[in-house]
Amino acid sequence: MRKFKNLVLIAIITLGFSAANAQQKIGHISTDKLLSLMPETKVMNAELEKLSKTYETELKAEQAKLQAKLKKYDAEAKTQTDDVNKQRGVEVQQDQQKLYQSSQVARDDLSKQRNEKLKPILDKAKKAIDEVAKEQGYTYVLEASTLIVANGPDLLPAVKAKLGIK
């Protein structure tokens, strides 16, 4: 009799968990794909590309100046004193260091700009995903790129529609 009670209790608990799990809906979405389709992302990428080309042009101009200075100093090295050549060597090293630092500043600024511009886009995408999940009764929405098997419903079409993306 005691075994029967335990069996019934286990059956009730199992059915309870099954009923609770049956009420949970799970979907997935590729946020990378969603972000790539958003017009805001395309605008951001165009702005960052323009800024990147500006930095690249400036850095190439500085590098060309440095190369010209090196060429001039190399040509004049035989006619200069050792002290002047040493001073020029130090000057060239300082210029190379400045060029390196400028490239670091450019990379850091591009990264900062990207992060600042991306945050509102990510917030908009998350809000749309949340709204679609609530409207359609999803308890969980998983990132599709991390799933090995994604046989469940893909929320990308619904979120695209919510954002007005074709």
C-alpha cells in the first residue's frame, strides 16, 4: 500500500511538471540577422565607414610625411654630423610613436562610436522581440546562433513585421 501511495505521488508530480512545461512556449531568433536587416544598422555602418576612411586618409598622409622625412634624412646622413644624425633618429622614432598612437586613438574612437550608436539599435530590437514574445505567448526566446537544433518557431518574421522591415 505504501508503494502504491509513493507511485501515485510520483505520477501526480510528473503530470504536474508536464502540465507546467506544456504551458511554456519557446521560440528562437537570430539577433545578428535582425540587426543586419534594420535600417538603423545600415545607417550606422555607413557613418562608421565614412569615419574610418577619414581616419585612414589622415593616417596615410602622416605616414607619407614620415616616409619623405626618412628618405630626406637618409640622403643627407653622409653630409651631417653624428650628433645631427642621432637627433634626427630620435625625431623619426618620436614621429613613428605619434603615428602609432594616432592609429590607436582612431581605432578606439571607432569602437566607441560603434558602441554608442549600436546601443539604441539593440534596445529597439530587444523591445520588439519582447513585444512579439508577449503577444504570441512565448515564455522563452533563445538566440538562434547558439542552438544546435532549432526546430521551434523562428520569431524573425514576426519581429521584422513589428519593426516594419520587409
